[in-house]
Amino acid sequence: MTSEIDPRGFYVLRHHTLVTLRFLQVDQFRAEEFNHQNALWGLDISDISDRQLENIKFQVRFSSSYGLDLAFVCKAVRVVAAEACTPVE
């Protein structure tokens, strides 16, 4: 997101990227409110390795705008692919 505003009053967005992530050794998996839309508000990945948990290094939360709310912890997060894309409006 840039600080520029388009003629419709929206922030100008650039460098859209479709990213595929792989989460390894998932534990404490929780999924709620799954439905027909599952619009996400955000993705938070927190480094919790300082908690001295043997195989748990990250806390992951997919925050819901509508529908699916998902949270878990895992040992590793890998970027499998990242490619430029055009957003669907």
C-alpha cells in the first residue's frame, strides 16, 4: 500500500504477490466459523522461540473478516512460491 490516493479515494496498491506458504509440524490447531466465504482480515506469524518450547517456534493466526478464524503453532514456516499477480476487483 502506498500513501497515494486514487480518483475513487482508495489507497493505491502495488506489487501484488500470490504467496504459497507451508507450515511444518503444526500443533494446537484451532479452526472456527468455517463457512461459504471465509474472508481473511490478516495473517500474523509471531516468533515464539524464546519460550523454550522444544519443537514450537511460531504462533500463526489467520484473522477473520467473515468466516474462518484459524490459529496454531508450528516448528517452521516455508515460502514455497511467490509470484506477481493481478488482483481481482
